Amino acid sequence: MVELIEGQVAVCKLTQERTHGGRVGWCYRDGRDIAAELISAGPARDCPRFASGRYAAVEPAAARELPFPGSCKPR
């Protein structure tokens, strides 16, 4: 992950939603989806509330067994 974003410019497409005071959106670096990279590597989850399963295919099976933080629970 460090190689993908450290010292680089990321482009984000923001939605109108917010969570914990932050804006929700999709961020890319050289065409690579940063969230997909994080989720497939294991330190992040596919948040159903905001991503609607967009990253389910890249989420490791073991991660699916972990609980979601409060803001990611489906509506």
C-alpha cells in the first residue's frame, strides 16, 4: 500500500454522504481503486452501507467473519 499512495496524488469522486464528519467517496491512484487494494490486502472491509457490495469479490473470506464497525452496518 505504501508504494501505491505515499507521496502520490489520489483522485477522489465524492458522494453526498458523510460518516463521522468525513465525506464518502471512491479514491484512485493511476486508475487503481485504493479501497479495493486495501480490502484485498486485508486491513479493510467492504462496507455494505456505502459500497453496496462493490468490493465483495476482493474481500478475503476470513475478513467476512469479522464484525462491522457501527457506521458500516447495512441500513
